[in-house]
Amino acid sequence: MKVVFLETVEGSGYMGEVKDVTRGYARNYLLPRGFAAPATPQLLARSERLREIEEERQRAEDEKAQGLVGKFERPLVITARVGEQGRLYGSVTNADVAEKAGEILGEDLDRRRILLPEAIRRVGVYTVGIRLSRNVTPEVQLVVVAEDAPEGVDAAVEALLNPPVEEEVQTPRAEAAASSEDAAETDDADGASEPGSENTEEENG
């Protein structure tokens, strides 16, 4: 069934968009709620103006969203109960991330705006997309840490963000191999004859 969207419906269509949808979806959801109407010639003539209004609204929304990006310069931190080997009791979902991001924004954030491929089940540092508007989706750093970390949450977060650099340590086997190579090079150097030495011995004989 062809309809004209009178309002923007996330995941379905934007205001002024002309689109084919299933008859059941139109009759049971879009039409009763006034989100869309059948694509009559009169409404099709209005669709261009509706699209212009939607584009203006979208530009304003994108500008607002750009102003919010700076609030996510620091990582989001979510604490959780943690068992052995850093595994969580339960998981961190997009609803949890939306709640934490909403606290920073000072407003509720729909969980569908959190682009989290799958639930998080281990402590660590993650990168998560947050769709602030249709065209503004910053990638935000997310740190999941044990709520009862012995060193304290702040210190645990710092350790995850800046892990110590491990120095390369040679194993005894590697050291032995290196010593053997050095010894072999020394023997080769000592055994080499000086130029002309063989001819001199023959002449003397």
C-alpha cells in the first residue's frame, strides 16, 4: 500500500516520503495514529512541501546534536558485578549505555540510538556509536569496570585505559640460542686463514 508519511517514524519513513508499506502495517499502525495517509493525488502534491519542512527540521536537529558531541570527550564508565576472569554477572546492554549517556546529556535517550552490536559480558574498553541525530553519530569510548575493584573504580578505569607496556623478556632458551650463535661466529673468525698463508707454508715445505 502506497502512503505519504505525515510525520517521521524512525525505521519506517520520513515526513513527506512516499513509500510502499504492508497493508496491515498501514491500517493497524500508521493510519490510525496519523503518521501517514494514503497516497492520493492531493497528498502527493503536498509531499514536496512536507519534505522541505522535514529537511529544515533535520538541519536544526543536526546542529543541536553537533553541540552535544563535546559532552562525550571523556569515556562513559559503567560499573558492574564481576566474577572470575573479568566476566560479568549478567551483561551491559544498549539500555544501560543509553541510561548512562542520558545522564551526561541531561535528558532521556532512546536505547535504539545506541549502536551496540551485542551485549557486553566482560570488563574492558569498548567503542560504541550513539546516534544523536540522523546524520550525527559520534563514536564514544565506553569502559566497563568492576564495581568493587580493590584499587577503586577510578584507578581501575585508568588501568584499563592506559595498560602498562610490557618489556620484552628473553627466555632462557632464546638466551642460550643467542650465546651459541655468538660462539659460532667467534670460532669462524678464529679459524679463518689470513690471505696468502697457505701458499707460504707450501713454499717453506
